[in-house]
Amino acid sequence: MAYSDKVLDHYTNPRNVGTMDKGSAEVGTGLVGAPECGDVMKLQIRVNPETNVIEDAKFKTFGCGSAIASSSLATEWVKGKTVDEALQIKNTDIVKELSLPPVKIHCSVLAEDAIRAAISDWKKKNG
Amino acid sequence: MANEAAAGVKLPIYMDNHATTRTDPRVLEAMLPYFSEIYGNAASRNHEFGWVAEQAVDTAREQIAKLIGATAKEIVITSGATESNNLALKGVAEMYHEKGNHIITQLTEHKCVLDTSKRLEKLGYKVTFLTPQKDGLISLDDLKAAMTDQTILVSIMTANNEIGVIQPIREIGKLCHEKGILFHTDAAQAAGKIPLDVIADNVDLMSLSAHKVYGPKGVGALYVRRRNPRVQLVSQMDGGGHERGMRSGTLNVPGIVGMGKAFELAGQEMAEESKRMLALRESLREQICGQLDEVYINGNMEHRLPGSLNISFAYVEGESLLMGINDIAVSSGSACTSATLEPSYVLKALGAGDELAHSSIRFGLGRFNTQAEVDYVANKVVDVVRRLRELSPLYEMHKDGVDLTKVKWQAEPAAH
């Protein structure tokens, strides 16, 4: 299978790999996917409580190259956005940016889910 | 590829010899005249061109037969092991349908045996798909228990293409013969790698392939026993009645010559070559397993083809691993690398769990691999697995002492 240059770039140099303290009130954690499906993404955001701006994002992903690239890209995109803006990110945007083939669309769906799960976790803590 | 020269290897490295092998230069040399000056049809009985071609085919048939302890008249030439397996199963089912309608096989067979069996089921035959044990070996007790007075055929492969596990075909054949059941074995992966003897091994039908043994693609054979018992088949390809009526179609003379030469070489070099393969395989295994935690060998290590190694790297997904080692040709059981988007059905049948199936890599060592290549592959795999584990939330959870089997996973995302 041929990968787009952008997928290869994110795979080779993944952005924002890491882990934040999931106990912190400012941190929202999303863990989506399942090992038996071959994809698990963990995406974390740290939100400024004054401005609701996502000031930092980290990820770790178990999955194929497209899954790694989708989550790496997601962390880049959410940084600097407000929580509401980040919720506007659609999986189709990720598909377009990374030129994902049809069999890899589920990777982008999972990345969108990871963003939503992280935000929902943060909202729950700060509800 | 800056370290290519330093490592003393030429990239990319081919280590996927279960998929296919490079044609041995000696085989190619033997084949070449049959593409040009010796071009007759082996079925042309009335002129010199045909006689020469037929002579070449006869010689090849002897060479093929010799490797498995058969006689030349028992070798039916086909286009490959897929066709041989189709012919064996369908041909026996059709010929012996009045005797019984039951066939026994196993879940880890090659797709061409499984799908042929499923087609026969649709035609009204009953097929038992045995589940192998966790190490990939079939249980003889299970096999015995599955046999009925309606059973006409047992089809169990000699060695598996994904995990290299060698089945106890001699004992299986003995069980079959005690019950008057025919025994077919797909030996595409095993022939030329381990000693085979159709008489001692109690085999009635054996599928063979040339390109798995350094011969050309597109040619194979089916051994069909002629004595004790005499096996009959209904041909599945109608036409000019070639191959004693069992497989019509003009013979692929260059391919057959190549298969003969490849089988002859395999017979001559097997003892030494298998030792060398085993040493390389063990070196690869020790280097990888010695440097990484949480790696699992799939399949029995004792009853295994010498050049075969299948490893699951827990917490790392197979396709992403292949991406990282893209200067090495190997295969993965990951769903992402298969056409069906399902993880390896062979590893699933072993009860490995889908997550380990997704994380598996098959290494297939062959005649042309070197120790320098093994060292390069081992180092590269170790590096990439370490890097991907740094990225893996599962490895992190494992290290934190989380029991991943107890986590409530949010399975497939909802459709958007």
C-alpha cells in the first residue's frame, strides 16, 4: 500500500507524543478504539480554564501508520483552538489533509472520536 | 540507506520466502532452452519436437517424484498448489460420493483448501473443520473422533504457510488408512524443506508447488497414489485428456523442467540447507527475543520448518511495524495488510487473540539469505518496535500495571 507523504511524515516524526496527568482538572483524556480491532488512540488536551483554549495536546496510538498520522495531526489541529472550535474538526478534514484511501477512513473517524472523548472528559470534570 | 554499506547487506532484504522464492539461477538455466529452441508440445506424438519435449517432462516428473518417494506415473502436473488442492478435494469428493459425503480438514489450512471445502459444503458434502491446538498442531484424538463411516477424505497440510508448524502427517495417514479413508496433504511449504516419503507417511494425495522451492511460478503437481490404494479422481479440467485424463491442458514444458530441476536441487541440498536455515532462524529469534520484552512466538517451535519464524510483538500494530521496516520484505497477520481487513485467521484459530494476531510478523528465511541480513533485520525490528512502543498507549498501560483484558474498550467507532 502506498502512503501519502503526509502520512509518512507524521509516522516518521509524530507530533506531540506523550502523556499528561489525567488526574488534573485541566486535562481531558480520550481513549478510543480496541486492541482486537487493531486501533487504540489516547488523546489528551490541557485546557486553559479562563479562556477554554486548548493550550497543549498529547497522543499515543496503537494502530497502523494512518491511525498514527490521524491522531498526530489531530493534536496539531486542536492546539490553540477553543474547545468549541475543536469540536468542529471533522474526520473528513483529516481524510483530505492526509489523502487517506477509503480503507483508512476509520482511522480518521477514530481521531475525531478521540478529540470528542477528550473534550467530553474535560467537560465532565469542569461541568 | 546510509548504513547499507556498513551493514554489508543489499537493501531491500527479502525475507518472505513463504510467499514465494527467487528462482535459483541453476533452475533458470535449465529452463531457458525450452523457451526457445526446444518448443514442442509434449503431447505431439508424431514428430521429433514433441518427443524431445515429452522426454524433458518425463525427466522432470522423475525428479519431482523422487523428492517425495513416489513414482513418475503418480505425478499429475498442474498450475500450482492451489489447483492441486482444488483437484484433490473436488476430484475425490466427486469420485467417491457414493461411498460417503464427509470430509475432514482444519481451520489453519490454506484458503484454497478452506474455500474448496466450503464450496463442497454448498454442494451437499459435510465438512468438519478441526480447530488445532494452541501450538498449531492437530490433535490426533480430535481427528479420530471426527471420523465417521461417511468420511471419504482427510485433508491436513504438511506444514503451515503462516506459522511453519509441521503436522504429524505419518500418524494422520496411519489413522486414515486404518479406517479406509483417503489422506490428502498440502505440502507446498514442506516439500524440499523437510524429508517427505509418501509411502512411509501414508499419503494418498500430495499437493506440490515449484515456486516455494526456488522453482518458477505457475507450475505445481499433485501426487496421486496408484497402489494400496489406487486413488481415482474426477478431473476438474476437461479437454484433451492430458495427465492420464486427470488434468487436461497443454503442458508448461519450461515450467515443468524448472520444477524438476528445483526439486532435484532441493533433494541434493536439503540436509545441509535446512541446517543453515535453522541456524539463521535461531539467530534471528535469539537476537529479537533477547532484546525485547513481550514478544510471543506463534506456533510450535519443535515441529516447525527450519526457515520459519512468526512473532507477535505485543502492543505494536503489525502494519505500522511493516512501515518502519520498509526495507525488509516480510508479512504481517495484521488486518490492515490483508485484503479482507480481518486479522490472520490462522493465528485466530490458535486462540492467540485478535490483538496478538494484529501484532504478528512472519519471517521466512530462504536459500539466499545471509547472516549479515539476519543481523540487519533483527536490529531494525528491535529499533522500530521500541519506537512504536513509545507511541503505544497499550504498552504504557501495560507498564503501569493495567490489565488490558479488563479495560472496557470503546470498540468500533460509530459511523459518521
